[in-house]
Amino acid sequence: MKEMIIKKDALMNLLTGRADDCQVFAPVEVEGSLVIKEIQPGDEITISSMNTKASIKETFFPQRERLFSYDLSKPGEMKEPPFSDRKRIVFGIRPCDAKSLTVFDCVFKGKDYPDPYYIDKRDNTIVIAVGCNEPSTTCFCSDTGAGPFSTDGADLLLVDLDGSYLVRVVTEKGESFVNENTAFTEAGQQQAETRDAIVDKATKAVHAQVNPDKVKKKLDDGFDSNVWDIIHEKCIGCGTCTYLCPTCHCFDIVDETTGTTGERLRIWDSCMYPFFTLHASGGNPRKTGKERMRQRVMHKFKYFVDNNEMVACTGCGRCVKYCPVNLDIREILKQIEVS
């Protein structure tokens, strides 16, 4: 894999300089929280050892997205939002978030139901991930097939070498980006050795906690297991885990109208909400927290594996870190594994 070097200040200048001809999304501190947003004049890109509070999800799958607008006084007339060829750069996301895009690709770029809204954003975006030199205690990315320096879903992967980044070129899009900018130079042997030491240390810091293969075997025959009577009891159904999760993709479709005009919107939803599966008849196949928790776990660690041969979890640890009742998905999976 081709490796290059770029000074940190040179990369920051390159990114801010590109904001005129393309959209640049990067971590920025807003009201004390690190978030991914489109950078504006005056914004300071912040790369710290801490991951962003919210994931990269909204950049590709907005929380509220207009699908089309209409006017009932003009039957048959429908206006879709224009698809832009404007290029986008997503910089500074962690490998767990880059990995989540491979999950979204399975959902929104599948051959049966391709989603043009997602595909437009994905195909026009260069994803530049930054490896985790200091993984958090809530991280379990290595257990889910990723890792602190995974290249899955990224076009370029950066390794922090203090004053510079070692750049691993992953895709053709990434190679084109590097070739277009003279600030990149070839990496040397000493820099490669430093990279190896950093990667080795960080990888060892992510201790094995979950075995998705063993969990999957339990889930294959565990739909009626007694374990579901226990593990849901702590959950209050707030949906924090869903909204912060980089791979959750449940949505609802609603129409907002004023007079004869309206627009159809796609908005985030959560399988942890009691009305998520409520039928017009009043029936609800997941009327209790038990059924909803079972659905969430089964979808991520069984159904998605059955359909796509990967778990729908990247081990980012956000659901562990920000759950208001300290419900730990790792502990849930351990209970299932030994049930």
C-alpha cells in the first residue's frame, strides 16, 4: 500500500483552501463538544485523542432530508432536489466511522434498492480517516472486524506522527487526491518504523471483549431465549444509542404540507421507540422493551450478518459512553454469549 508524508500545517492549509471549490467536513468544537460539520471561515479543525460525539452518519444520511416537493394544484408535477457534482472532503473521522460507510453501502448502494440521495453524496466524497493512537476504554473496534487503523471505508488513512501525518493510500480516489497536491512526499523507512510502533501499541490497547461469531451462534437459535427477559430492563428507550450510532439507519417518511404544496421528508427513526412498529390497526409486534431490545441486537449481530456477512456495529463505543443509564452493549453481548 502506497504511503506518503505530509506536514500537519500543510494539510490544514490544503483543506481550508479547498473550501471554495468543494465542501469540507471536519471535526470542530461546538459548545464544548467535538462534532463533524462543514467548515466555515473562522472554524478551527480539531483533531484530538477523543472521538467526535456524533458520528459521520449525518453527512451521508441527513437526520432530515427532503426527497421531493409537490403542488396538489398541479397533478403529476414533482420536484426532486438537484443532485450536485460538487466534490466533498470528509476529514478527521476515525476508522470506526469510516468502517460504518461499508455498512451503509450495503443498505443504500445495493443492486436491488439503490438510494440516489446517498449514492450522490458517497460517490462525490473523499474520505480521509485518522487512525487512533490512543483508543478509548469504551472502544471495541477490533472485535467487530475493524481496528484503530482499519482502512475499510476510507480513501486515505492518516497515522499521526506528531508534526506530520503518514498517509496510507487506499483507493483510486485517494491516490488522485494525493497526486493533485505537491505537499505530499514519499514516506521513508524511519517514518514507516515509527508507524509500525504506533500501530502495534494502539492495537494492543484495544482489548478483546466481544466475540461476534459466538454471539451469532447463540442468536441463530436464541429468538425465544430467556436472556431477553433480563437485558432490556435497564433501557429507558430514549434512542440515544440509535442517534449516535454510525451504522443505525432506520427512518420514517413524512409529508409536511401548507395549503396545496408540500414536501416529502425522510427523517431518522429508532427501533427502540414504542411507536416504531405501531400499526394503524393499533397492533404492535414490538410493544415492550423486550421485543425492541431483541430486534436491535438481532439486527446488528444476526440479521445483517446473514444478509451481508458483516456485523452492523463498528465498536465505536458511543452507545457505551453516552447511554444515560450506563447500559453497555458489550455486557449485553457477553450475557448472550454465555446464555
